[in-house]
Amino acid sequence: MNPYTSLSPTDLHAARQSIQDGQTSSEEILARAAAIALGDACRHAFMPDQAHGMPSAPSPGAGGDPALPLAGIPVSVKDLFDVAGQVTMAGSTVLAAALPAQADAIAVARLRAAGAVLVGRTNMVEFAFSGVGINPHYGTPVNPADTETERIPGGSSSGAAVSVATGAALVGLGSDTGGSLRIPAALCGIVGFKSTARLVPVAGAVPLSTSLDTVGALTRSVRDAVTVHEILSARTVPLAGKPLSSCRLAVARTMMQDGLSSTVATAFEKSLQLLRQAGARIEEIALEELDELAAINATGGLSAAQSHAWHRKLLAEHEAQYDPRVALRILRGARMSAADYIDLLAARQAWIARMEARLGGFDAVLSPTVPIVAPSIASVLHNDDEFFRINSLLLRNTSVVNMLDGCAISIPCHTPGQLPVGLMLWHAALHDDAVLDLALQVEAVLAPSL
């Protein structure tokens, strides 16, 4: 059980209701959030320099217009996004001398317009290029789910996840290129929603892969995920309330259940059992198309090629300042030819078409978000072989959805007293509303077991 849950309202909806009922004030909620952000629970979760958004106690009246959906709600911003007047460093030291942003990223501007109170910029994997959460420059945020062993938070939205899991923020703005919202959500026991990429503008965020990057948020509940997605996408999500008994769900036998830890396997099977008992029709399918991804990405993948295009000049002058593990992955893109890149884009589109045809009769696919629980920080901090092994495992399931140009949500499904495990609900592009609608039903079934 997360020891920090009791320090804050359950989620932003509960916080808004407590303000409206007069049980608390926005200033009190923000003061509690700031105290957590500045405490040991959030060590390394926020960027360390005051000039780059270190949290501070909120000023009087910070709650803003009470009619706005995020009025009085503490929101953290991943260091990937521009905030007017601040330097966007993307978890690096290479960009520390860059000029401050002249305007907010579109996502930040939309959150502000909805009343959000920004409590600070969150730490992240350098340039968002890893699912583990390690940052050698600013320290690694510690997963709050375990108070005895320092465990990885997952990445790349590491600090964002810790800020939400501890209650330092009720919403954490982040990004997802291969799982960077869903991985830390699963490992920290919260909710992470990756929308169809095109639904939320990426303008004002440092890119990793222009084909895969998705802007989204970490929250404490699915209902919060719906609200924040509506704000970020500037649209209303129609919720049909489709009952589980009328849902046809798939479970992929291929790859996504390989090598599950015992904790993850038990939580996943228990979740399927509970959903079947609630009336859901769940079918196991082979989904052999997943086996094609290794060959499609054999020349390096989109993230390597597209990140190298953005970083090549910086690397030529400042490679020594990069996290060596990040630089190694970016430099793989230098080896990809133009022909390889064109072939990769074409192969992806053909693969998406085959996947969409296979999934057309299902409301969603269910899988473990990641196959393992959070390992210790010590096990990966100085061991490159173990780091890359864990990174590959963490990205394996989630990156399928990015390659599909799809949408997915990770919700907690673990048993109380055990390390967090995430259940991922996913589908192809523009099935976002149906996935969110279903996630509300699934959360209601699984929540009593949390």
C-alpha cells in the first residue's frame, strides 16, 4: 500500500468536491502538495534548480476560478515541455544554457487555461530515451510504493509518476513514445493514459520520435484521466457506459505474456477472472503479428533514426555531457540509411493495417502493462547489461501500441501489500473513447481488490 496516499485527496475529482463542499480549500490542497514535493518522498522527482521550476508554497488565491475543471489542482510538468520564462532541459545538462521558453507548450497552456496550478518541473530520463527512469545528472526519483528498498520509478516520465503517486501533484503532464506514461504508472501504482498521438499537439515539447511521441498525463484514477485528456485534446469524450457483459476483449498469447514475474502473472490472471465474473467475454488470440516487430525494427527503429536527426549537432559538440546509455541509443540512428528509413515507414503502415484487421472485432486487448515489478535502483544503476535487459522488458508490451499508432491505458491491478502491477487496455488509433469508457468499467471491478 502506498504510504503517501492518505496525505492527499484520492484524486482531482475528490479534491474538487472537497473544495466545493467547504471541507477544504484550494490553498490547503496546494500547501499539502507543496510540502510533499519538497519532502524526502519526492527526492529527485523535481528538477533541482529553483529557476527551473522547483516547487514552492502557493501564493494566496492560487486556486483561480472555481468553475474551471482544474481550479486549485496541483499539476506537475515533465521537464520535456516549455513553460514560459523557464529553460526546458529535458533532463539533460546539454540544454542548461539554452534560452528560456518564450511561450508555454500547447499542452501546458491548455492545462493552465483549465485552472491548473503548476507545482514544478519533474525530473525525467535524459531526452526521454529509456523506460527505466535513471538520470545520472539529477538523481533518480525513488518509487514510493516500497519504503524498504529503493526501486526504479519507470521512465521516461519518472518524476511525473512519483509526483502523482505521492500526492505532490494530482496530475502529472508527461509524454509517451514507447511507454513513458504507462510504464511508470504500472510500476508506481497509478493510471497512465496514452491517447492516439494525433489527438494532442506536441508543439513546445522536445522531440524523441516525431512518429511516435504522444502527450498525455499520469493521474490517480481513470475518471481523472478522462478529464485531463479532454483538456489536452480540447474535445469532449463521449462515455456510453457500455456494460462489460457486452464487451468482447482479447488477450494476446504471443509475446505479451512471456516471462512474467510471479507477482505480475498472479495479478493479471486474477484480473481476468474478476472481469469474466463481471460478465466480460475474454478470448485468447495468437496475434502472430507481434512477432513481426523485431524484423521491422531490425535496422534501429524510428526512435533512433528520428532522435539522431534532432541530436546530431548537439552530439558532435557535447557527446561527453550525455548519459552514455542515452547517447548509445541515439547514435544507432546514424547507421540507418535513407532507404532503410523509408522501408521502415512503409513496413510500419502495412503492419498497422494487418493489426487493425485482426483487432476489428474486439473492444480492446488486455495485457500486463509490463512483465515485471519494479527492480531495485542498485541493480541497474551501474550494470549496463542489466540496465538494457530491464529496459527491453519494460518497453516490450507498451511499445507495441506506439508502433500501432494506437491508444492504451494502464490501471493498477495488484493485491494490497504487493508491489504495483499494471493492467493495460489497448486498441488501434482513434479507439480512445471506447478504451476510456471500458477502463472506467474495469477499474470499478478491480478497485475493491486494491
